[in-house]
Amino acid sequence: MARTPKAKPASLQTTGRAMSQAATKNDDTEVGGIAADRLRSIIERVERLEEEKKALSSDIKDIMAEAKSAGFDVKVIRQILRIRKQEPADVEEQETLLDLYRRALGM
């Protein structure tokens, strides 16, 4: 015996119609409660920054290649850059611990 689908309550039918009409009216600005223009703007800004980051990364790579060709140790340059980003107190603490560990190992 086949079942016949039940009709939706009147309140749901009205809400469904209202939502589809609202979605049609605001295609560019709001879809499913999401501000599409705002979302698009955010995504495009992130994409532009990703492109800039890619270009900067390429520039840094070129500078490191230049440093290497000038006879500098790139690994040490990267280490110095890492140290310069830290707070002086943190650097001092790490150096003290490193010295202590070296002495403990007889180095």
C-alpha cells in the first residue's frame, strides 16, 4: 500500500515561500543568511595577500641566494633572523641554558 505524502503545515509553506522570495530579491547581497558581497570581499582580500606573500617569499629566496653567493652561511642568517624576532630576555635565557647544557655534556 503506497503512502501519500503529508502536506506541510501552512506556517512552513509560508516561511518557505518568503525565504525563496527573499533569496531572489537579495541575490547579490544575501544568500542563505550570508552576506555574499562581504564574503566575496574578504576572500578577494585574502587572495591578494596570498599573492603578495608569494612575491615576498620569492624576494627573500633571491636575497638568500645573493647572500650565499657572497659567501655567507644562509643557515646562520636564518638563525640570526629568528633570534632578532625574540625578546632579549628570552634570547638570554636560551643562551644560558645552552651554555649550561654544553658544560653538563663536557662540550
